[in-house]
Amino acid sequence: MPHLAVADLTATYPGTDKPVLRDVSLQVEKGEIVSLIGPSGSGKSTLLRVLVGLLPPNSGSVRIDGEAVDYTSRRSLKNARDRLAIVFQQYNLFQNMTAMGNVTIAPIRIKGWRRPEVEADAARLLAKVGLADKHASYPDQLSGGQQQRVAIARALALKPEILLLDEVTSALDPELVGEVLDTIRVLAADGMTMLIVSHEMGFVREVSSRVVMMDQGSIVETGPPAQVFDAPETLRAREFVSRILRH
Amino acid sequence: MTYTFQWGEALKHLPYLLEGAWLSLILAFLGFWGGALIGLFGAVGKVYGGRLIYRIVDLYVVFFTNTPALVQIFFLFYALPEVGILLPPFTAVLIGLILNSGAYLTEIQRAGFISVRQTEIEAAEVLGMSLAQIVRYVIVPHIAKTLFAPLSSFYIWLVLGTSMASIFGVEELTGRAINISTTNFRTIEIFSVTALIYIAITILASAVLALIGRYAFRVRAKIF
């Protein structure tokens, strides 16, 4: 059974009629790392937003371990959000909390887990993302790369099964991209199931077990990185690959 | 000028006046926090409540920000007994101040709600926070930090506004100053001392607020 199964998903932004996702179907196995690539506006980030319930789908289904998510039910959505975690392009840290506060708020306040254990776990996570010495720093005292790594630790603090990464390096200065990618490599080595939206093609090629290319809300090609990058089958994919490889 | 100052006449009443100042501070404190609580619900209602709730809150805000606080308190004190609700002066003044500051603080806090980055709220939402938790852990601390200056000045304004209570016989600072000056007729001395006490307590209140802001909300506020 796939860890995450998306079938015929269609979604439209409120107040518009043009669907941003059209009949998207996708399966991610446990421990698999699937990367979504494609031009801007192709629906990659929207797919992640639908999965975590920030945009309700018009039709189609999402299943986690075979269990259907009902995005109209608060309970079902909460259950899905327990299992999925997302890291955003703009980190979205809570500005009024330290790094430690950002990582521990949800486990302590929402889950009601015990503070000593949560803090020990958070310290371990912050060490894992290379920020063992930044527990007491506020977001505005951290660089973009450090903030993004705190955001990754925060996402992991609720012990999710599937991690969604939405262009997590796009807002960073080039010299800070490496540290965030290194963090993701560590998670990949741990066997975390991940769905990654990224423009870092070298990285995508290196870590992904499968690459999915989207265009205008639909999936146009899917396969192992070598196939999608070196021998794309569809014309649309060939155009996109030739354009990104020229850079 | 033929007037001879007799400062001793004023200064011998200093302890009596200071007790009144304490009452002024208590009135302002309760008025502020009562108003802040109403303002919080008002702001949530206006931002998340839908059209009907928005209208109701807006009506309240428009009414209380477009009529003088003094008129509102008069209404509470003199009109309500007609329908059988007899409020003691302190209570009438306090309710008036709370309702009045609630209207202003609704608008101030609404500005704070709107200024929270939408992305921070989304992050809280996907972590599984309910609206109440988002307000408690993300929005209110943000408001406290970004709106610290307007909230502090509102608090000072409220401290001074408590002088209205004297009209209804509450013996706060101004009320006590009136009491003394109507018996010894040293009005200039009494009110000079009273003004100095107001200055002292507002400086004190500003300093306390700045300290709270600096240590609780990381606001870069000057203490003096």
C-alpha cells in the first residue's frame, strides 16, 4: 500500500474558475523521496497546500496509508496534519518565539506532551539540523538558512510520517542553500518519506527516488531522475529539461 | 500680583492625594484590561466573524468612539436607574471606561490582527492549532510587540481620563483635589500639586510599561 496516494485531484483558488490542479494522481511509497519539478505556476506548491488542507480540493481523493482524508471534516484534517508536516519557502517561523519555542510550541500546547521530553527531543532535532547553539535565538537573530533549518526541526517535532518541502531553498542566498540541502540529505538517509518541490535540479537528481514533472496543473512526466532529466518522453518535459539544463 | 502662595496648605494633604492617585491607577488598570479583553473579542469578531458579527461590533465601535466617554458615563449613571439598574459611582465609571476603551482597543487590536503575516498563521494552522490557539500563541504576542507603543499611550491617556470619575463623586486624585480646594480655597496650590502627581504617575506607568515591553515582548522601548 502506498504511504501517500493522490487520485484525480482537482483544485481551484477561491474566486477563480481556472483549476490550478487538474486530475493529479500520484503515489509515494514509504521511505520514497519524490520531487515535483516544473515551471512556475504549474501547480507544484498548490499540490502541497491541498495536501495539508490550506486549499480545499474540488474533487479527487487523498489517502495516507490507505485512509482517506476528508478535508471538510475537522477531525479528519487534524488527523492528516498529525501525519503530514510541511516546510514553507518563507520559513514562517513564529517571530515572537525563540528557536526552541518554535520547535516545542506544537508538541507542548497542542499535543499536550510533557515539556521535559519535548525539550530534550527538540534539542536533539536542533542539533540534527546543526543549530545546537541557537536554542535561545529569535528568528530575527538568525540567517535565512538557519531559520529554514529551525522550520525543518519544528516540522519534525510532531513526529510526522511524511514531510512536504515547498521550495525550501528558493528564498535563501546562494551560499546558504547548501546547509539546508545537507539537512534534507540527513533526513533522507533516515528513511523519511518526502515530497519535495524544488528548483535545485542537481539536488533533485541526487536525492530523489522519483521525479514528477508538472505543467499547467497536470502531471506530464514521471520516472526515475535519470529518465526524466536525460531521456524525457513527452515533448513538454523535453522543452522544460532543455531550458533548465541550459542554465 | 497679590496672590500669596501657601504651599504648606497643599502639601499637608499629600498623603490624601496620593491615596487618590492610587485609586486613579486602579481605575485605569481595570479599565485598560477590561477594555483590552473586549477589544480582543471585538477584533476577532471583526476579522474572522463574518458580516453580521462585523456589523454588530462596528456599531459598538462607532457608537463608543464617536461619543465622549463622559457622556457615556453620564448615561450609565443617570439613565440606567430609570430602568432599575442603580450603579455605585465607582462601578458606573469603571464600566464606562471599560466600554469606551474596549471600542478603541478593538480597532487598535484589529490593526494588529491584520498585520500578522498570513504565512505565520498558515504555519500555525498546519501544526494543528485551533483559531483560539492561534490567537493565544501567535497573534496576541505579535500585537503586544508591534502595538506596544499605541497601547502604552492609550494606557496613559486612560490614566488621565480617570479624572472624569471626580464628576460622579469618586474620590480619585482629581476628586480629592476638588474636595480639598472647596474647603481651603487654595485651588492653585492644590491643582499644581495634583498636576505634578499626574505627571509622576504617568512617568511611572510609562516606565513600568517599557520594562514589561522590554523583557516580556522584546520591544525596544525607552524607559525614561
